Amino acid sequence: MIKFFRKFRQKLLSENKFSKYLIYAVGEIILVVIGILIALQVNNQNQIKNEKKALKNYLEKIAINVKSDIKVAEFMMETRSQQSLLCAQATELISKKDWSDQRKITNAVFAMIIEQPLNFNRSGFESLKNSGYLQHLDNSEIEELIYNYYNSVDKVIFEETSLQVWANDLDLELHKSGFFSSWLELEKRPNQKMREALGNYTDMLTEHKGNDIVLSILYRGFLFTAELTGFYEEQVTFGNELLTAIENYNN
């Protein structure tokens, strides 16, 4: 095809048909430009198609993460609700010096001082941010929901961390005050596992200075863990809204 056009141009020049040659040359240039523009358009469309495909894959990964996170949040919400009730009941037992349910007191204290691991997965969101494809998201609702959701996750982590730091500090004070040694009855039963070695919570322990620390732990456990459920509820709500938006976008 190229040889044909070259021969045709040469024929026009050899026949001194210069004006026709110019017209032909201009026409050929226009055709070339049109061809380039078409190729660029096709390439641009392919690029947009690939970007949308990649973006959908990233959103699907986020959806998988969020579904897993919601299960964790719902579990923690139920756990914290139960702990709040348990702390309230244990506080009442100790305040009334009612030692009829020692296990409830023990479980309430340990529920507050043992760390609860949070396994929220934000790998999909981080991958999307690092990829640069977030700017190609032509849906402001999804982008807003993504940030709303992960902001709610950050709130949960912050509140849980604050609670754990506070509980750890009081746990340390209980050890320093010798309260755990008295409660564990180490002199009577040395080398026992903590839960197995715990003696009974008694009138004598209520006179110990560590008793006020225990009541502080339980009281905050009653109030603060109840507040935590609100943060988890917000996370679950934003998560479900985000999942719906992603499903609609990808379909």
C-alpha cells in the first residue's frame, strides 16, 4: 500500500502535475492524522477500560475486607455489651459484699485487663491509595463512604486503645499495691496459673487499697464499654452502606 502511494506521487511529479500533487499530499496527511487520532481514541478507550477494570478489582478487595471487618465489629459489639453488663453486676456484688458469685467478679475484672485484639484489614484500601486509581473513581459517593468507613474504624481503634492503656495502667497499680498477691493467695498456693490460683473475693479484700482500683476498672467497664458499642454500630452502618455502593458500582 505504501509503495502504491509512493509510485502515485512520483507519477504526478513526473507529469508536472504539481498542484494535484499538493492536493494529494495534503489529503494523505489528513488521512494519516485521522488514522493517528482514531488510534489514539481506541488506545484511550482501552486505557479507560483497563483503569475501570483495575478500579473494580480494588473495590472488590475493599469489599472483602469490609465484610470481614463487620464480622469482627459485630463480635466485639456483642462482647463489649456482655462485658458492660458483667462489670455492672460485679460492681454491685462487691459493693454489697455479696460473695455468692465469685466467678462473675473474676470474669469481669479479667475481661477489662486482658487485651482484646482487633484484626481490621485495610489492605485493599491501602492498595487503592498507593495505586493512584482512586483519582479515576467517577463516583463521589463511594469515595466519601470509603473515607467515612475507615474514619469510623480509626475511631474504634483509638477508643479501644485508650481503654486498654488505661486498664493496663490500673492493672500495674494492682500488682504494685499487692492486691493480686492477696487475691491470688500466693502464700497458700504458690506456682499456680492466675485464673486457677485466684482465691475468693472477701471482706478483707474490700479493705485493701486495691479494691478502689478494681471498682474503678469495673465502673469504667460498665460505662465505657457501653459507649464503645456505639462506635461499632457506626462502623457496621458505614460498612454496609459502602458494600451496597460498591456492589451497585461494579454491577
